Amino acid sequence: MKSVFQSASRITILANFIFLAFAVIVIRLFYLQIIQGSEYKKLANREQIKQDTIPAHRGLIYAMDGKKPIKLVMNETIYTVFIDPKVDNPKAKTEAIKLLREVAGGNLKGNIEDAFKKRDSRYEVVATKLSHKQADVIASKKNPYIGLEPVSRRVYPEGQLASQVLGFVNYEGGKYGIESSFNKELTGKDGLLKTAKDVLGAPLVIGSENIERPPVNGKNIVLSIDRNIQAQTERVLQKHMQKKGMKNGSVLVMNPNNGKVLAMANYPTYDPSKFGEVKDGSVFNNNTVTMPYENGSVIKSFTMAMGINEGVAKGQDTYYNADFIKVEDRTIKNAVLGHTGQITFQTAMNYSLNTGMVTIANRLGSNGMIDNKSRNTIYDYLHNRFGLGKKTGIEVAESTGTVIPPDKVEGNNVRYSNMTFGQGMDTTMIQTATAFSSLINGGNLYRPSLINGEVTQEGAFEKNEAQIHRRNVISEDTSKQIKQILISARANANRGGADSKGYNIGGKTGTSQTLIDGKYVDNQTIGSYLGFGGGKQSEYVIMVAVWGKNQNLQGHSDASPIFTDISNWMLNYLEVKPTEG
């Protein structure tokens, strides 16, 4: 009996042991699969799932070549070479050093032997900017130390052309110009390739872990810039700047009938493919949109148009010119003296007489003197209608400028009198040229634009339309009158006949003092010219500004010749037909 009981006891103990072991296994499996399941899945995924980024191509930037787009910014694939110093293969190391010296050559960074000594690192860059041919030679050797990474960089087939318009791309993305303003659209979106593989690298059965998301390439942007106009504008600007030793200059060319910018040139300039070599960062700025300044007498065009539109002054109306005019306790004088007596406003425009513009401001007042009524009218025209002193909406970063409202203490009668001839307010060239276009196109203020459309991924050019910001800022009749006044003013200033014959060319000079630490200085002025040209219809507006530290530059002698050279060339390039007679 005792042995039977002992046998049963042993069976029970064994059963309990098996049960306990099974329970432990179940609990362990539960712990591994349920409690720690996600962690082990992550570990497995790290070993089995390979994830690769499929880089998107940055969008190209085009300019116009007449009526068709032409590539201005392209992409090029170059290669970065890195090594893994932890690899332990003396023979391969010797071969790697020899290979890199022979193939990479001048692309090597520093002492290559030092990179191999960094045994605590798995990634050391030893060469950059290798060509596709160099990379192929290195890859063909299959050296265990060496790895290659493709890198995309921007290529500029036109060199420095329109560099401040374009901007550049560094490791952070687009900087300045179009590259910055449209960085998101140009960048696109990288794709993803995610696959599960076994230890030998063979793909496993297709499942949820296998994902392929194709890249979305960046948008291809077409600028309104015409490469031929841009190139000629830059050549003319550089020629005049260097001939006269002027330090800084900018030129803006615009189509007044749709607000499209045809050229933006700045001097000095730079090569966007070598932006890292630039020592003075100010050269990156596109001064046509970022530099507000007192335009000086070019603003008289707007004052004259305002006087015509308000019915207080026409070109042949007269006023008495004493070569000075009093506004409260200030005396405002003309720069050009001698045209005293009863003269026309056309004469005031011909000789850029400040007294004529202040007279218009006085006539806008309630009692023939500048007052709250005239200040409100001037502000309405300059700021609200013409858009001076506020952003235009152009597609690149721009400055605002300042037109002080009449309800501010600083917006007093003296300031507003000065504003009629371009002092006491500052605007950007893009603001002034855009507003000027409305004077000569019949009274429509367009939103200025640098964008002409896009080239689709299939290669089709899709053009966008011009946008009118405000209609009838002045009447069509006022536009005709101010246009003729400006033609006469230019003809009077250019008695030597520098303009091509048979065309309608008009414009206005401007010479403005420079403010330094809140005070005007005598040894530094900005010379400007703002004008238009064409046949029966005005085909272009050109604005020029030249300036430099300790340089007294004039609108007539320094800025106007730049306008003339570009204008005469434009008439030929656009094949403008001369007017009859």
C-alpha cells in the first residue's frame, strides 16, 4: 500500500511541476507578447525593416526669353564621401586612402589619415562636391571603408544674372529672393521606401510594413523677368556705375499695362553659386524692393496728377513763382532759380520747381492755403490710391516705407508741403514704379508681380494673369494729361536729343538728400530717374536710383543717362512702332 501511495504522490508532484512550468511559460509568453510585445516588435523592425528616403527634386526657376520660359536655376547631383573608421581591415584601409587621393584629389577635406584614426566614429566626411564620374569610380571599388551620399545643389547657367531676385540655397533652405519666398513650394516633399527584409537582405512577403510613397517634386516657377532685358539692364547699369565711380545703383523695369516686372538689377552684385565667398552681406539685398528712400522730385509727377484730377491745376494753368514760398514759419525754395513771374505748371515740371507743387497743395485747401483738407487729400492720393508707404504685395520680401498720416503730430502742414516734392516721406522703388505705371496706363493700379506662371511636371507652361489692385486711381483723361506733361518735361531736359526719334518718351528726375542719424547731410545725395517709353501705348516703365557714401549724385546727370540707354534698347527689343509724324 505504501508504494502505491508513494507512486500517486510522485505523479501528483510531477503533474504539479508540469502545470507550474506550463504556467510559467504562459505567463512568460504573456509578458513577452502582450506586456513587452511592442518593444520586441520595434527591435525586430529595426533588424528587418529598412527605410529609405526618396528625395524630392527642388523645383527649377525659369525666366522668360521673349514669349517662352528658359531655365535660370537648375539642379545638379554631386556626392559627399564618408568613411567608417571602425572597420578593421588594414589592407582595405591602405587601398581606401590611395583611392581617395587619386580620385577625390582637390575635393578632400583636411588630412585623410586623421579621419581614419577616429575609431570612436562610424561616420567621417572626407570629401565633398564630387562629380558623378568621380563617384562612379569610387563606388566600383566597393571598399568597405567608403560610403557615398548624393547631394543636390543649385546650378546657375546664366551666372550672376538676376542674383538678388533669385537668392540662393544653403543647408537650411532658400535664402533671399524667390528661393526664400517660395522655399516651401520649391522644396517639394520627400518620398518614402519602407521594406521588410530577412537577414540576407531578401524581401519578405509583402505586408503592411512595406510602404512606398513617391516623392512630390517642387514646383517649377516661371518669373516675369525677361532674361534679355535683365541682361541688358545689368550691362548698362554696370557700365555707367564703373564709368563714373558710383558705388551703388538699382534699376527696375516694369510693364505698366499689367504690373509684370521685366528686370531688377542691382550694383554691386554676386554669383549665387559662390554665396559663401561674399564678404558684405548687403550685396544679397534686392534694393528695388527693400530700400525705402526719399524719392525727391520724381514725386512731383504724382502731385501734378493729383492737381489735375482734383481740378485745381492743369499743365497750362499758371501761378506766380517768386522762387520761394512760405509755409507757416518755413521758407521753401526752388533748386533752379530764375523762372520768376507768372509761369505755367508745365514750366514748374520742366524745371522741377518746388513752388509749383506747394501751390497745388495750397489750392487743395479750403482757403487757398494748405490745411487739414488738403493734407487729407494728399494722403488719400499718395497712400491710399497710389499705395506709397505700404507693401505692394509683390512675391518677395519688401519694405514698407513711410508716409505719415495727417492726423499725426508729425503730419503737419510743413511736412505735407515737403511731401509734394518728395521730401518728408520714403518709399521703395517698386512702390513708386507701380504707382507711376497707373499715371500712364489710364489710371489702373496693378499688383506688381515677379511670377509669370509655372512649368508643370509634364513640361507645359501655365501662365498666370495680371491682377488689378485698384481701378481709376486717376481718371483716364488725367492720365492722358500727365503723360503729355512728362513727355514735354523730358523733351525740355534732353535738348540734345538722346532719345530715339518718333517715340513717346517721358519722365521725371529726382535728387534727394540723405538722412543720417535723423539729419540731412550735404555731402550725400541720391539721384533718381523715373520714366516711360513706347509708341501710342506706353510699353515700359524704368526707374533708376544711384547713391553712395559721401557721393553727391544727381537725377539728371547720373541716373537719367542709364534710363536713356535702357529705353533706346527696349524700343528695339520690343519692336515698338514709332508714332505717326
